[in-house]
Amino acid sequence: MTNIKKPYAGVQIEADIGNELSSITTIFANPNPLVGPESTQLRCPQCKCTVRTNVKYNSTPKTHLACTLLAWTCCCCCLPYCMNSCRNANHFCPMCDTFIGTYPS
């Protein structure tokens, strides 16, 4: 007699084949952990080290749009490029330099 239960939400798989009962438990890890605008302490999914992330800020189309709008209204058009809150924060592992995640502006 073969009785196989399919996983419900990826949590547990049970199979009953003959008289043997085998149980496999699957634990899913989040490949891209949630990150914020500042450096975050977390476990790198690649090298498995607990690290504080390196943050590199990159300009986005929103940054360029804010610069254009400020150029039309006042003379502080480069201000969005100096503010980290107007740019995306890309997080990297300092040990293996793996990309971990982005916090969008």
C-alpha cells in the first residue's frame, strides 16, 4: 500500500511505502533577508557568516527626477545625489562580497 502526502505550504512530506514510514521535514530559508537603509547585522546566505553588511548607495530614476524638479524651482539641484534617502541602498557581505538585498528609496 502506497500512501504519499504532498507538502502543504512546503512544511512536511510524509510517505508510507509498505510497512516503512519515512518523514522528511523541509525548512525554507529566505534567500534575500529584509534589509533597511543602514548597515544591518545578519547571516550571509552564501558564506553563512554573521556579518554587518556593507552598504553602497546608487542613484535611481527617482533621484534624477528630483534633481530635475529642483533645477526648475531652485538652485539646489545636486541635493538628491548627496542624500542617501533619495538613493537605493544595496547591501553586500563584507566577507564574500555577495549581494544580499536592496532597500529601495
